[in-house]
Amino acid sequence: MKTDNIMIDELNPYVRKVGKQGFGEWKNNYRKIYDYEWMYCIKGEAYYETKETTHKLKRGTLLLIKPNVPHKFWVERGTKAENIWIHFDFKYRKDVYELDTYVKNNQSSYFQEELPQKNYLRQEYTINNTFILPEIIQIKNKDYIEARYMDILDAFVKHNATWQLMSKANLLLIIKDVLNQIEDDNYFKSFNTVDLPKRIKNYIDEYYFRKITRKEISKYLGYNEDYLGKIFKNKYGCSISSYSNSIKIEKAKEMLDKTDLLITNIAELLGFNDVYYFCKTMKKTTGYSPAGWRKR
């Protein structure tokens, strides 16, 4: 799933649907959804399972179910649980009403092996280039979050002219409280350090066709460029520029083998402003110049 950054002042959640979940209906079948679902356990115990792990929900557990993630949910026989769930988008999209209608008329599509309408899939967000909301977190301020969930549920049930505004306001308060808690707990301090090299790598893999610089990546991720260069090299054993060039050369080899494009055009398509530097990099990496690779 593609990850994009969203700044706090860009958050504009759209609440799609709200309800209570007491007894699970998909213990034996994996379900996938198009949007986000945030479920808060008010009382009792329930279970959430993905293909990698199983979580036990209890009072104060806040569970974030992300788009296109296969999952199961259930309450053990003979026990009771009360969970309030919210289906939402992090920001308003032009297709919100189309998805509303589609989901309403195609509930069974959630249980297909693949979601049929990929165009409705929401993306994953990093907030302020720092926070990724956790899949599961135990809330400290339980009564406050429960009150916000109850307000959202009440607004949805009444469905008056301002229900969406009431829901949006309370959902923003929930997001704020969660961000404050994970910041206070240094929840992402170690996470970010470990995850940053991978995010750098993913960025290069996606934008290999540009002239990527450490400064550009630094601005995107919100970290000092020297620090990013150091942790990337510690993780992968090469510099950011070396990795970027290696990806570009792999793409160049493919173009040289499968197309009749001029070498100057290939260099330009891969973000090399100087064809001489492209040829030099190709020679250093493969032992062949671009022309030599094509003739081999």
C-alpha cells in the first residue's frame, strides 16, 4: 500500500459509518476493507487476527484496521464485548459518496480474496513525516476517548444536518489524544530509527526516474540529511547516492535490452542530467558502457 505524508493542518477526516460490534461475524473468513476502521473496546474481550499476528482487545484498546489488510474479528462463545467502530478517511476525497454507495450495496465484496474495486482503496499516511498511527494501542485516557466515541455514535444515529461536523470534530480530538500519548511515551522513537532506512529505500525505488538528492529526502522525511545518510549506510552498506545509481543502472540495462531508445534519452528518463556521467556510472557498475552493454 502506498504511503504518503499528511500534515496535521491537512487532516480533514470524513466519517463514513459508525456502529457497535458485540459479536464477531468473520472468525472463519478473512475480511478486507477499502477505508480505515478505528475500533475502540469499551468493555469485555475480543480478538483481532491478521496473517501475521493475533491481538486481544480489552477495555481501552484502540484498534486501527487499515485498507486491504486481511483480518478476522471475533468474541469467544459465552463471553460479551462492546466495541464502537468508525469507518473513515483521513481526508476528504471526491469519491467518498461513490464508495459509500458501493459498500452499502456490496458488503460481500469484503470477503473476496481480492477487493474488486482497487480505485477505492485508501492509502496509508504518515502524519507530519513522523507519526504512523499504530495498529493497536492501549489508551491511557480511557474515559475521554470513550466519551468521544459515544459522541460520534450519537451524532451518526441522530444524523441531523451537522452530524458529520460533530463526528469530524470528535475524531480529530481522538487523533490528537493518540498522537499526544505516543509522543509522551516516545512510542515511535525506536520505531522511526529502525524504519527510516526502509522509507528512504522505498522513496528511491519509487522515484528512481528523478535526480534524487539527500536534501530532497531530508525535506520529505523531516530529518537531517547527514543523519539519514549515516543510518542508511549502516543498514544497507552503501550511500544513498550509490543505491540510487544502482537502481537507475538496473532500469537502464532493461531499457537497453528491450528498447531502441537513444542513450541520451535513457539518461534523461533516469534523471541523469549529464549523459557522460550516466555512461561513467554504467561503466563503473557493470563494466560496460551503455553502447557496449547493448552490443554484448
